[in-house]
Amino acid sequence: MAGGGRAPGVQRGGGLMASEPLLLLLALWALVAPARPGPAGDGGWRRGGPAAAAEEEHCTVERRADLTYAEFVQHYAFLRPVILQGLTDNSKFRALCSRERLLASFGERVVRLSTANTYSYRKVDLPFQEYVEQLLHPQDPTSLGNDTLYFFGDNNFTEWASLFRHYSPPPFGLLDTTPAYSFGIAGAGSGVPFHWHGPGYSEVIYGRKRWFLYPPEKTPEFHPNKTTLAWLQDTYSALAPHARPLECTVRAGEVLYFPDRWWHATLNLDTSVFISTFLG
């Protein structure tokens, strides 16, 4: 609800040192520049985010495009995450989630925002259009979680029902669970720090979302009021290889499944539109 590791060492020659102030200014501008709508193919949402959130090349979560329900239960449902591809067609839902169409349909609706920290949440209510036009900017890496407002989870299902009825959730359920949707839109570089809850799915509709996951018995090292972006910069790069989480960047049209009580944190690499199906 992104690059790990520090950049390779650079020798400090005369020319490089002279360019460092310019590079710093460009990096700062990228973090604070106002959001601009992306091209039509991205639904009008902004692409790209903070330079510090450059995407990792590798993925340590398995992708499956041909998974059966029996395989899902045997290999993943209670054991480990998996990224599902091609199980549903949400092209109509995706079209309805473009920036223009969401603002036209829901711009005047009041939405409830939560702070992006782990254990306590401040709630702020404001019109959806105000959130999209004023708050969907790239994350400031110095901001704390309780100062970062995030639209995810507190949906009025009556008012948003006209949108949700067009969504096709992943077909694999779990015994004695009932699915519940949580819809969200968040700016580049934002994310939710480590937390856990019951099992569920998260599908990216627009943008890219990087996930970090640990099994229940392996509590991650993190500060509950620091953003995922700050964790990536300050903690991730210092982790030994064996201490690093499972991780992957989930792209538009892909669905990540996470089992019960798995720790997870997210980092939006672009302005991301996403929907989760929690199995409660």
C-alpha cells in the first residue's frame, strides 16, 4: 500500500566533484517537483519517482502464469508469496481507473486518508479531487510516516460500488474466508512500512509497486514511523544477503499473493493505482 543497495563507488576526480552540486539539485528537484499527468497509456497518472527508488533488477518471488488451484493450495497458500499472471481480465476496470475517469466519477466524494506508519494511524478526510491534484506528489524521503497521507483501505463501499462491481478478483479463495476489497492510489516513492495481517492479494492497476516480504518467524529490522523509502535508503543497503527479504516489483496487471501473517512493506515506484483483496 526501487533500488536497494548503495550506488557503486565513484572515484572523486576533478570533473566529477564539480558536477556533484548539480546532481544533488536535480535529485532534490525530482523529489519535490509537482506531479504531472502521465501519458494516456498510463491512465494519465505520473510515471517515475525519486531517483533513490530506482527499480531492482532481480526478483526473488516466483511468477506463475499457469497456476491451478491445486498447485496454489499445495505450494503457496500457506507457505510463501507468489505473483500471478493472466488469471483474470481487468481491462475494463483499468479503463475506469484512469485519472480523468476517476476524477469525473468521484472527484467530489470525500475520501479518508491514513498515515503511512505501522502501529498508529491518523485519519484525514478531504475531497478525492483535492487528494489527486494536491497530495499525489513524489515522496519526500525526510518525511516521517505519520506525516505521509495515503489513500488506501478506507473506502465507502456504497459510494464506490459502481467501480468495484467491474473488478474481477483472483479466483483462488481459502476455506472459511470472505474477501474484502481495499482500493488505493498513492504517489511515487510512498508506501507502507512493515506490518502483517491475514492473507490476501494485491493487484497493480497502473504504475509499479515494489514489495519486501519476510516470513512470520523473521521479524524485520525497521522503525515503525519511518517510510519504506527511508528504510530502503538507511537499512536495506546494510543488510547481509541472508538477512534480506523476498522482494519483487509488481507491474500493472500482475497480482501478488501473500500468506497469513507474512511481514510486508511496499514502495510505489510510480503514482500507483492498486486494489487488494483481503481474505478475512
